[in-house]
Amino acid sequence: MDGTLTNFDTHQVPQSAREALELAKANGVKLFLATGRHPLFFQEDSPVHMLPFDAHLTANGQFCYSGDEVIHRKHICREDKDALCALLERRPIPLLFMAEKEICVNMGGPEVERGNKALRAPPLRMRESSHCLGLDLLALLLYGGRENEELLLSATSHCQAVRWHPDFVDVIPADGGKHSGMDAILAHYGIALEETMAFGDAQNDLSMLEHAGLGVAMGNAADEVKAAADDVTAAVEEDGIWRALKKWQVI
């Protein structure tokens, strides 16, 4: 969603992208939104509510659903939650905890404020880390830069970090990711992998772009994302979605 369907500055979907997806839908193409965001982050003007998606892959593939039907869920393991509990007792670091029905943070501060502003986050409840770690966690969002990231990963041997913004990084199970959520959705709909096309711009899109039948990087994507993709289209605000779907004769 962010940086692919919407511009990070305006948070708006270009009209060309809306029209392209509606044409694809009319041509019988199934549309799936893949995002690092938790469903509780979706604003009223979110593409989730404005575009005709058949299913949603959220929390970087850890929670996938269609309407009220849950297609796939995957949680951070107990061992890593215990290790994280011990770490936070020694060295508090700012985290957002994503459970299926709840999101909460363990502290405030400048890093949290910057991250939440970039996310356009709703008001978040602050809870003790012990409460948050008692939840069945789909993913974590770690505020700040590489130092916090390295510290957390050194304690959680079954997790990986996938970054899609300089102010925060998502932490998910090592065997999770958008590609695993993608497989669950494809199995649910009976779609072959070679029939798929994926768009992305950030590190958390890499596994999906490499996994899809055709992986397309946006023109505004990071260099490593462009290198991993099968094709590179224009930037989101330069009609990238429309151009790619037209080029590959989807519309």
C-alpha cells in the first residue's frame, strides 16, 4: 500500500491506479492488498475501503482475511516472546505490539511520535510490556534505527526484521513474510503462483516480488527492490500501476 498504491507524502491513491484496478477487476482479475500495516491502522479514506480488493494480506503476511473470514494467521513464538521479555527488563526499547484484535505500545517518546506520524496511526493505548507479550502477537513494530533493530534481533532467534520506513521496522517470524501470506491466499482461491503479479517498493516486499509469477518494482522503490524484481515501472505518482498493467496486458 504505502509507496506503491499511495504516495508517502499525500497518502492518496492516484486516479490512474484506481481506474487500472477497476479495469483489472472487470477483466476477472482477483485483487489482493498486501501491506505491513495492521487492519486497525486503516483510516476511513484508506485504499482498503476505496478499492475493490477480494482479500487483504496484513501485518506483512501474518494475518490474511476476506471480509469476516480469516484465511491465514501466524504468531511470534513463545520462546522469542520470553527472550524479548528478558531483554525489555534490562533495556527498554520502544515497541508497538500487534495482536489480532489489539495494538498497543510500551512507551512514548520522540521515536514513537515520529513513527506514528509517518504511519498516520490512530491513538494507541500504552500498556506494560508484560501485558503486550501475553497476547498472541502477529508482529512487532520497532521504532528507531539500526541500533534498536540489532539489539532486538540478537535476542529473538526465530524472528526477522523487514523495514519499509526509516523511522521503524517490522519484526515477524523468520519463516513468515508476505510470500507466505500470499501462498495462503492463493490456496484459498485456487490460483496458481505463475498466474500472479505483485507490486512493491520496500524491503518488506522483497519476498513477495521474488515469489510472484511477475514481480514489479515501483519507480520510487529502493535499489535492492528494483534489482530483485522482474520489471520496474514508474513511480506511484507517475501512473506506475496503470503503466505496468497496460504493459503486461492485464487491462
